[in-house]
Amino acid sequence: MGAECPLNDTQLTSCFLNSNITTGLTRILNLKDSDQENFDQLLDKLGGVILSPERWAGMDKVNAADQEWLAGLDSRLKDQPRPPGSLDNEINDGWRVYQSDKAKLLQKARWQKGSNDKQGYLWRVWHVRGWPVFAWTAGNSPDQQESIKLSSDDACRTMFALDRKYGTPIACQATKENNIIQVKIGGFLPRAEYRYLAIKGKFTEKKEDYFCFQFKTDIWTQVSKMLDDRLGVQG
């Protein structure tokens, strides 16, 4: 349980020390039932709010990876298009296109070299200084037609949205060991959903292009529902 508050850490520490709820300042509290009323009164006095995991992660500020998200990209392309070739400065390679292919279980493998017979909406090229540049178009590469530039986070969300649109979700493997669910996701998670998973469980490692998490069995149903609702990924 988190709390946002306009007071500084020193003022917060003093308030909590006087409250008998805890012996010092914490940003996350585990309360006993007997402490709840005390905490609610104190939080109200400080002008704070309760943050749900969804809100803390930022999922209330960004759409799910779905058709509505893709429609928003089309609207941006219509309203603020960049001319062809405007993103080609200091690039290190040719444009690659993201193609949702059920035969390829990892998002990494779905990036294909662009060519005259390859069309798609999400494109990527590497800058000479080592970072990816992402773009959205109406079907051809950004050096051939108008585009909009996407942030890396928007591009991650767009990959999941395209996979959902074409019915080709990426690999998500869940196995149970004692009371722990081990999960491997073969895609690049958008920031909000990654934060949610890290709150609900624990990020353990990136292994062979899979992002690996651990969750307790009693919350896995809730977590897997989020993955399905927000990203179209079924565990």
C-alpha cells in the first residue's frame, strides 16, 4: 500500500513516529486490521491518497495494447506526419519491419529486413550511436512515405497490439514450483505493465530473450488476467 503526500520526509517521519503505526518512515506499509483506522485518519490529515498497484504502475495513464491504441497511432499519423526520409539522419542500417508471425515465438524474431515486398506499420532502424529509432507508417517504410516517430515504450506497446490484432500472441510460459509460479515472457514489456509485474511479483532475470518473473500462486490469476487484458498474452 503506497501513499502520495505533500509533506517532506522529515514531516512524514514525525507524523508516523507519533502514530503508533510503525517505528519509522516507510513508503510501503503492511498494516494489521487494528491499525487501519489509525492509518486512514493519519493519511487524511496529511492529504495523501492510496495508490493501487495499477495506478502506481501508470496503467491508468496509457491505453491497453489493443485496436484503440493502434487507432490512436493512425490519428497521430494523420495529424502530424513527418515527410518521407525525415528519420534517416545518422542511421546505421536499413529499416526493418515488425511482422506478427505465429511461427516465431519471440518478438525479437519478428523484426524482418525491409524490402519492396515487405509491408507493415511498425518500423525500426538503428542510429549510428547505438539506439533504436521507431516509426509508424501507413504500410511502407519511413524512407518511402510519411511517418511518426515512436518512443521505445510506445513501440513496445505497439508490438503487443499488432500481435493481438493478428491473433499471434508471443510465448508466455508459466510453470509451478511449490507455491511459486515461474513465468517467462518472450516480448519487450511496456513500462507500465513491467512495473505492475515487478510490484506483484519479482523480476528474476533475462534469459535467452525471455523476461523471467516469479509470483505467488494466490495472485497468479490476477496477474495472468492483466497480461491478457492489457497485452493479449495468455499464460
